[in-house]
Amino acid sequence: MPAERRRAGTPRPEKTCPVCQRPFQWRKKWERNWEQVRYCSDACRRGTPR
């Protein structure tokens, strides 16, 4: 299942982190598993408060 191609100037997909409630955008390293990405960072994944 290839990742969707995006044109320059179009907005990137965005999600909200369940820990810090901040929005975060799609990143190239998450291209293959964007559907499984839940947290914006390793700190939020561990539950460490900011």
C-alpha cells in the first residue's frame, strides 16, 4: 500500500497527541505506519509529563 503523494503547498495530515493534547503533523519517517502513530514524541509515548 503506497503512501499518498502530496503536492507542495498542500497541508500535511495532522493528529492530536493524547498525552499533551498538541497537534502534530505527518513526518517522512512515519510514512509507512502513519495510521499506527499515536504520540508526538518518545516522551509522550512513555507518559513523561512535559
